[in-house]
Amino acid sequence: MPAESLFLDDLAIGQRWQGGPILITEADIIRFAREYDPQPMHIDPAAAAQGRFGGIIASGWHVASLVMRDFIDRAPFGDTPLLGVKVDDLQWRHPVRPGDTLRILREIVDIVRSASRPDRGMITMRMTITNQDDVVVMCFLNLIQIPARAGSGES
């Protein structure tokens, strides 16, 4: 169920939202990788067992897509229309394996109202994804355009 609609004016640096849990299965890892990232460490258990990770690991793109899906499903900004502008500093820091359970921390680290279009602005969110052992497996910064409340940016 979507949260209350939030706009630029409703947000503050330091605001946080939790996401997950997301259980990672070997079948899902292989299904995703066969279609989008067919490397042996993602699709072939025997080859992966002989590789540097010692077994199947999830594609980083799979993890990123699961984080995006969780964001859409949770709708922390309600039905406010958002526009992803860019991702910075994407890091895959630790392998994600079958049986891992991922949690997501989303935190606003910057808010800027547009000077030329005060009816909108940009927020920067830090996304930190951890496994069940609180090990950071992925992190990135996401720049998102978000509208202001009607009339709030006018002088």
C-alpha cells in the first residue's frame, strides 16, 4: 500500500526509509542472469564452484533491479511522480549469494529546489543494501527529480 504522497517541501535531509527484506534464491539468480548477465558465476553452479567466489553469486544488476522493485512496491513518496536522473558511485561491495536476505536503507542526503523551475527540485538519496549479517553488499547515490507542492515555489 503506497504511503502518503510526499513532495519536495515535505522532505528533510536525514529522512530515512527501510526496504526489504528480499530473499535471494539460486533459481532467481540463474533466471535473471540467463537473460541479462549470462556469466558462469551467475548461471553455472559447477563452474561457479570452481571460480573465485566458490559458488553462484547474483549479478549486481539483479540486485539493483530488486532494489528498484522494492522502491516501487513500497512507494515511500506515495503516488508523487518521480524521475530518476542519475546514479553515482555505484559499488558492488560483497557477493550476494543464494539464501541471503537483503535490506535497504534509503536516506536523503541533499535537497535542492530548482532556481529556474521552482515547482520542482532534486533530492539525492543514499541507498545502502546489506545482507542478513549487516554486511554492505551494494551502495549508490541516486539523484531524483521530485515536484514541489502546488504553489509552494512561487514568490
